Amino acid sequence: TMMGDTVNLAARTESGSKAYGAFCMVAEGTQRAAEATRDNIAYRYLEKIMVKMVKGSPRPVAFYEPIGFKDELSQDTQDCLDCFGKGIEKYLTQDWDGALQAFEKAKPLEPNQPAVTPGVDHNPSMVLIERCQVMKENPPGDDWDGTYPK
């Protein structure tokens, strides 16, 4: 049996990557440590997610998707990351319509596509589109810090 905050975080990372349609997902601490060592990998911020800790209350943890080596990204992938990043900016300010537009623009540029990439039935743009639609109908309030679920 394995227990502890690190194990809980690893489990959440594994299940989270599947939920976002990402092949790999890392917690903010890992992303920062990797970037401090080498800055040639492109990451995209996905979202902050509540993670249960062994001691204390659940806490929000930011998660990132490693995309690939910066100098090897296709133009479509770079464009996807730009659109997705604009969508995240709008999402975090609760501009749901602006976020939806950006994520819709990023969706066809995603490196992994349903019915094209084996084993893929959704991708981060699709997940954030759904999330925006839910948030638009049920706004999280002025005190929302971008953590899902609220």
C-alpha cells in the first residue's frame, strides 16, 4: 500500500490527464523544477484542481501538459498553444464568451484529435469548452480563483 500527499498528487495527475485528453500531465512543482533545469520544453497550463491531502484540507494545485520540445513544435501546435493560452486568460477572468471563442479556435489545431489520434476521444480545448459552458450557466462568483471544482 502506498499513502501520502505525493501518492495522492500522482494519482490525481494520472486521472486528470485522462480527463483532459492529455497523454501527460504534471503538477506545478514538477513543471517549475523541470523549467529551472531546462527551458526547451513547451508546457501549457490546463487548470487548478482541488487535491485531497493526507493532512489538512484539500488544496488547489495547478497542472500543466508538456507538449514537446519548443524547437520541434509544428506551426499548428504553436497556434493551438497561442489560442489556448488566450482562452485560459479569458477563462480566468470569467469572460466565458471570449474563452469559448479562443478554445473553439484552438480545437481544430490540437495535436491530438478524436477519430484521428488512436485512443483519443477528447482534448484540452474540448474539455475547456464544456467547462466554459457550465460556468457561463452557473458562474462561480467574484471570489473564484480559477480552481475546479469551485
